[in-house]
Amino acid sequence: MPEPILEVRDLTVHFYTYAGIVKAIEKVSFDVYKGETFALVGETGCGKSVTSRALTQLIESPGRIVGGKVIYHRDDGSTVDLLKLSEEEIREIRGKEIAYIFQDPHASLDPLYTVGYQIAEAMVVHKTVKDWKEGFKRAVDILRQVLIPDPEKRVKNYPHEMSGGMKQRVVIGIGVSNNPRILIADEPTTALDVTVQAQILDLMNELKRKYNTTLILITHNMGVVAEMADRVAVMYAGKIVEVGSVDQIFKNPLHPYTKGLLRAVPNPLGKIEKLEAIPGTVPNLITPPAGCRFHPRCPYASEVCRQKIPELKEIEPGHFVACHLY
Ligand code: SF4
């Protein structure tokens, strides 16, 4: 049996705006296993980034985590609900045991400090080095690991002196600097050129293998999922609609939305000649559709779909779907 490192149960986040309460994610539940790459996929605005940020309480006003649990299994076998920790306690874990790589390296790095300072700072703050001198020495090693040429010189560079790909390598370096148990990568290659994307994905895979890190990958790119993930959760309008292994999702998708998603993108594991769009648009999450949130766009919708919220059910070992058809 795979060992869970995170158990997310009924995670719910709302944003309190002047226009109304945006129900960004509702009762989201999934497990992440030790050492795997778990992908959260879905189109823009489906709630995948909000889910990833809520795992360590990184939700800012006007957002609020209004329910759920995130059970974290520590190395010593004990467990803790990350949502019950104080800000001081969660800071001890965030960046050290659970680290993030965000989408835009330009926004992630501070233009006023050298990249060496920013890598060293992550270790000094979490006391994984004894002082700044050791931090800077480790920063050079980290730049070497993330394949930055001439790291002794580059460590003194400011972010503006580097290309987008190099900056994203630095952000990955900051992410892995404390050897985290879980690395959450939120669209880590979206802001980069296609050729650089492939290099960054290779690098992340290699670092993950080397440090035996659990990777949670947030992406809308099914090609990246096929290349990187062991298991996949598909999100639609703030809900998880299907979870399975990468083979189950690509070869035997069950949920009508997952099927539509795969027909709408070039499928790296299959042959599809004509790409099809999913009719309609994503719903307004201030007033989401009753019952199944996908029903206004679903060709199989029936009366029960308009009234009853489908629960995630296990259809075959490890393959779950939330749809009244099953
Ligand atoms: Fe379509 Fe109904 Fe399944 Fe929702 S529950 S995906 S509307 S068939």
C-alpha cells in the first residue's frame, strides 16, 4: 500500500468580494503519496492554484479557508492538521518541509537582492545552515545543481542579469535548498519558451529522484502531466471530478469533462486527428450551477445531475470519479 504524506479532506476556500462570495473550491479531497508526482489539472480558474496554496494556509484576504483538513504525515510517523497550525508554526513547515515553486520567476525573485542572497536567505531563515557564510557557499552548490553555468560568478548576479529560464532555475534552487519533503510546483514552466520548458521539467525530475521528494504539480498542460505525473486529479469549477493513475486518466477517462479535456488538446499517448472544444464556458463561482457543476456543458446531463452533487466514487482500484453516470 502506498503511504500517504498528505490527506486533504473537504478543503473549502471562499473569497469574500464586493460582487459576492466566490466559492473557489468546495469540499476538495485527495491523498498524495510519499515520493510520487501528483498532478492537479484543469483549465484556468478551476481552483487548482487556490487548492495548492491552501495546503499551507497561503490564502490572503479576501480569501478564507472555511473548512476541511490537511493531514500531514511527518517523517517520525506523527500527523498534524496543517490548517490548525498558528502562522508561526506553519512558517516552520512552509519553505522547509513543504516548498513552492511559483509560475512567474520574475515575480518570485526580489530585484533588489542577488540570487545568492535569496537562496542563502531561505536556508538561514530555516536554520538549515549555521550562518550566512555557509548559506552563500551552499548557494553556489545549488546553482551548480540547477545547471547554472559559472555558479561562483552567477551567485552575485541580480535577477535582471539572468534570462527567464535561468531565473526559473534559481527559483527551483530556492525551492529545493532546504531539501523539502514536498515540493509544490505551480505552473513552473508556463512563463518559459518551449525548449526551456523541457529542460526545466528534466531538471525537476532529476532533483526529485535525487532527493526522493514528493512533487505536487499544478498545470493545465496535459503534455506535462503525461511526461511527469504518476497520478492525476482533474478539477472543474472548484471541485475534483476524477482521480487516477496517469494511465487510467489518459487511456480510460471516465468523467465527461476529462474526456472533453483530452479531446481538446493533442493527446501525447493517443492519436486524435481533430481537436474539439468543450461547448459553453466555465461557470461563475459566485452562483455555481446546482447539482453537478458541469451539467450546463455536459452532453449526458439528466435531471439528477441538475439536483444532486455527485460524490467521488472508486470505480476501479485507484480510479475515482464524481459523476452520476457511474
Ligand atoms: Fe454530466 Fe451528470 Fe456526470 Fe455531471 S454528473 S458530468 S452532468 S453526466
